[in-house]
Amino acid sequence: MTRAVEELQQIPFSQLIGSPLKAAVEAQALAAQSTIEFIHKVGFKQPSGLGAADTDLVFSDVTNDADAGELRSVTFKYSKKDENGELKDFSLTVPFLAITPIPFIRIEEMTIDFNAKLTDSVERKTESSFKLDSTISGSYSAFWSPIKVEARVSATYNQKSGTTEKQQREYSMQIHVRAVQDELPAGLSRMLDMLEQAIQEQPT
């Protein structure tokens, strides 16, 4: 048990938990940057004389205010009856941002599951053996000779012991991230309301 605790103390939990959290924060920042680039490239006209790289440079310069330029709009032409009941052609001009869903992703939940399984097993084996050998022999030659008896006994005892240690380590880590389409910021929502008011219908 002590060895397992020591090994758990050597696991860099700060990196295991901090690295995914840092990645989530960076992903959130990239999502916000993607929203800004989407609004810029889809909703506004590219300034004349500037390439895509130059336009990105204007927005990446944090020392100056960004100049988005002129709104991009789409114009629809259709026919309908006017107030006098006569069929006439009309055109409707709508800003792109008013009809395009703006991606605004927010990481709502992040779950980090880390499982560590440490198994230590000690196996001890002891083998013992005992062997006893005995030999008794006797001889008799004449009545005046004593009886001779010879006995031999030998014993052998052997014992073998061994210890085997086994260690198993299993680590698993799962990261669950749930992202949702968040509500638009108040400033962006107000801007979209103003763009809706900019929708114009005119007779051609």
C-alpha cells in the first residue's frame, strides 16, 4: 500500500489536469477569434487595393481601432402588386449579417476522468523434503566371539524458499468537452437589430 501511495504521488496531476484546462481556454479564444474573422470577411466589403493578408493585418493590429469598412449586402428582385393593385418589380437589399447565422461557440462543460490502478502481489513458495536412510548389519563367528552389530543412520533435510513480486500499472484518461452555440453578446445583438432596420425595399 505504501508503494502504491508513493507512485501516486509521483504522477504529475497538475499537468494532467492543467493542460486540458489550458487547451480549453485557448480553444475558447480561437472560437472568439473565428467569430470576429467571420463577421469581418462575410459581413463587410474588402477595402479596394488591399489583399486578404493586408486586411487581416488591419484587424490583428491591437494598437489601433479596426476599420471594418462598408457592409456587404445582397439584393433580391421580385414582382408583386403595389398599393394600386398593379404588378410591379421590386428589389430588396439585405445585409449579409442579417441573414447569416453567426457562429459563437462556447465551451459549456469539461470533464476530466483519470483512473489509476496499481496492483502489487507478493507470492512466496516454500518447499521442504526429508530423507532418512538406516542400515543395520550383524555378524556372529563363534561362541567365544561377541556378537557384532553395526548400525548406520543418515538423515537429510532440505528446504527451498522463494519470493516473487508482481506489479501491474494501468492508467486511463478521458476528457469530455461539451460546446454549445452561446447567446450573442449585447453589442453584437444590437448591431444585428440595426441591420434589420437597414433592410430596404424599393421599386425597380
